Amino acid sequence: MKLQIVLFSIFCSLVLTRLAYADEANCALRTAKTIHYVTDHEDLVWPGIQINKTPILIHFRNSEHIYAYNFTPKNAKWQKVTLDNKPAYYLDSDYDEISNVEVGFKEVDGQNSYVYKFFDYNDENDILFCLRALLSKRFAYYLATHSAFPHHTFAHWKHNYIGFNQIRNAQYLFLEDRILQDYIETHDAETLKNYLATYQYRRSLLSKESAEFESASEIRFEASSYFSFRSLNMDDKTYTEQILRNYAKRLECPAYSDRAQIIFCLTFGHYNLGGPVLGFALDKIAGKGWQAKAENSASSFADLLGTYFTMMPEEASERVKKSEKRYDFSDIKSQLKVSLEPYLEAMAEQEKNYSKAPGIVVNIDNRYCRLHAFTRKPRKNYVVTSKINLITELDEEMKCSLDDGNVSIVYKKIPWVYQYNSVLVNEIKLPVDTSITINDKKQSLGEAVSADQTISFTKLKIESPQAIITIEGNGTYAVKNGVVFIDWPIDKS
């Protein structure tokens, strides 16, 4: 009986393995067909992408199997195979830690190769989802390295975006998504004009910095999402069905009730939803070659579409009103107001309290010793801008080992910590009588900020009821206009 059970278990394992390998083989074939389609129809998909110029390697969850395309192996472990009537390569045992890369570039056999892991590939929709993700990431590489978009286009990401903290902007953006969904269902040009009127009105509500941030994001994410759909060689009917499936699943902009989901929608999700729709519209209205026009003029999809539809202000205003009525804008407004208003009021109160609180501002380098992204301890995180977070009632200990020393930071229910993500600094306030020891010299923080200065240290310790900071290793303590800056270690590269 035991032997029968063992044999049955082995049989089941072999069957499951064969099924898993069959899924992998199907996925590898679909990837090959997609790469070949983009290569052969580059003028339709995105002129200049040259997807065949960089090796693409795919691998799979729970497997060391790897397939390579447009790749010339040097290691004899690679086996030549034929996929979609063209050569590719297969590896049944990872010899170079390729599987450690989920998505990104890695040098394999002397070639800079794009690597992507397929997590789900059990059915058609899983494979399509993963293929779109692969293509979207690969397109981002093209944007950054070979496209004609001016380099300054993406410098706007350095701006502080605050659109998700403007209730009116959020309300109209959700309205835009409703209009775009209607357009892809109907392919009606008048609906597209309603979208453009609403888009242009909403953009007028933003600050210059936020509008420029959005333009850069539109080009990066909308173009990538469109490319990922257009590369799959779908007819208009299938293309439309796949987009509507995205809308129906509500993965990108799922709900009005969750603050984190609203931020995700405004900063990322709605670009992924809208890009394939706006690209589809440009395919129909602008015809072949519009992608090059977008690149050369550094135009977003909406801006480029706007050149084909001219509207007087009166007409645009009327179209916005018509859309508000058609898509029950009053409901969108009320739901987002309920979700956002209490949060924004609480954040404003916390910022006000911090600015009024006594103490000395201390900026702490957090490049090498960051707050944990997830913790069981309660803390409130306010997203002030795309680059700044405000954390309140932080209770956390961090210990980090560096090449030339160690860092320990203990926050004891500290009232406020500003995280500046663009410069990788945490800002806190500490009492004037806080003890600080720099290279064995102990004094109060008030004494240590009495004059502008910069001191190199090998050991630093700060102690207060709210924070204990211990650094053993090379760093700098600097004071400028009464504000403290602590950096470590000094970059030796």
C-alpha cells in the first residue's frame, strides 16, 4: 500500500511538472511571437523601438528554466530551440543567478540583457498581463535611452506633485476616466472631444509644477501602456475587449473610499488605463507615424489629440457641463470629498503643529538606514507631495551595518518625521537641551548649533526622550542657519 502511495505521488508530481512545463513553453512561444511581431511591424507599433537590438530573457516562478531571444550565448549550457519559426535559446539550469532578477537588466554572457520573470502564466489573461508588463518596462528603457523625447521632458519628475491633495483635481480626473471608458466602448469622436475639454479644464486647476509633473508621467506611463497593448497584434475588437476588461477589474483606479488607492490612481493607475485608449484614438485620427510626432514635439497623447480638435472656450465649457451631467459627477464629487477632506484637514493640522513646535530641526541622512516600509506598530503616514511624506507618532528602531561602521536610530513615539524622498533625508525636531556627543565631545544641541560649522566625525551620539541616534563610522555633522545636517558615510566612490 505504501509503495502504491509513493508511486501515485511520483505520478502526480510528473503530471503536474509536465503541465507546468507546458505552460512555460506556451508562454515562451507567445513571447517569441510578440517580439517577432513588434520587430516586423515596428512602423505600426512604435517606430524606432528596435526591440530586437537588446536580448530579452524570460524565466518563471518556481523554475530555473530560462528562454532567451535575440541572444548569442557563449556558455554551452544554452540549448538552441525554434520558436515561431525563428531561433531562440533555452536554459534548464540557471548558472548565472539570472532568476534573481525579477525585472531589469543584467549582463549575461557579456551581453546587456533585459530580464523579466513571469509570475502567472496558467491562462490566456495571465500571459497577456505578464506580456504587457514585460513590454511596458522594455519601452521605458527605450524612452530613457533611444527615443527622440528631449531629456528635459522627464526632469519634471523632480517636481513636487500635489494633485492628489487637491480634491477638485481628483474629482475631475475620475470623471476623465469615466469618459475614456465610454469612448473605448463607443469609439465616438464626440465623446473623445468631451474628454479633451474635461482634461484641459482639469489641467488648468493645477500649479505649473504639478502640470509639468503630469505631462512627464503621461508620456512615460501612457506611452508604455499603449505600446504594451499595441504590441500584442490584436484586432480592434480584441483590443477594445482587453481595455474594457481592465476597466471592469478596477485594478488601476479601484475605489473612491481608500486614500492609498486614490493616490495610486492619480499618480500611476489612470495613465495605465488611459494610455491604450488615447493611443487607439490617435491610431484612428492621426494615422500612421503619429508616434514620431509625439516624440519630436515632446507631446503627451492628450496634447497631441488636442491639435486635431479645436474648441472655442464656450464649446469646451459646455462639453464639461454635459459630461458632469452624463456621468453623475455629483456622486463622484461627494464620494471623493468624503474620502479626502478629513484626511487633508488632519494633515494640515499636523503640519501646523510641527511648524509651531519648539526645538531644533535635525536632518538625518537616510540613504543607508531607512524606515521600514511595513511595521505592526501604529503610525500615521501623510503624503504631502510626491516627494515628501509626514509620519506622526513614529516608534521604531533601525540598525544598519555599513562598510566602515554601524548606525543605530531609535525613534520613541516621536511626534513628527518628514521624509524627503528626493534627497533621502528625514527631518525631525529635537529639544534644545538634547545631548549630543561628537568625537567624544559632549554638549547640548543648543550649544552645537550656535554657529555655522562642519565637523567630520568617526563617532556621533544624540540622546533625547524622543530619539537616540548612534553612528560609528565616518560622517559629517553640519550646521547651517541653526539647522543640523547629519550625513554618513562620506561617499568614497
